[in-house]
Amino acid sequence: MRTIGIILIIAGIAGFLISDVSFSTTEEVADIGPLEVEREKERSLPITPVASGALIVIGGVVTVMGIRRTRN
């Protein structure tokens, strides 16, 4: 539990530092017999500060729960 909480906290901090994640996808435009036409499309996924803050809070709660669980 503690490890998952720490990973969530790190992901939240990274979300504040990185405003969006860009990736590319390949789409098939046409398939005419032996000829295939594909195009690569660049996409972006925004990361909001609210989501980053929520990850930090949830990670903190999970970390504290993991610490309390190991004490008992």
C-alpha cells in the first residue's frame, strides 16, 4: 500500500510539471488492393492541476493507511 501511495504522489508531482502528454497514432486512410495508405496523427492529452492535486492527496491517504496497517 505504501509503495502505491508513493507512486501516486510522484505521478501527481509529475502532473504539475508536465502540462500535457503527447502521443501519435497511425490510422489507415485507404486500402486499395496491395496499396495501403496510412497517416500518423499527433494527439495530446491535457493533465489538469485538479487531477494532479487529487493524485497527491489520494497518494498521501494511501501511504498513511499503509503505514498504519504495518504498525498493527
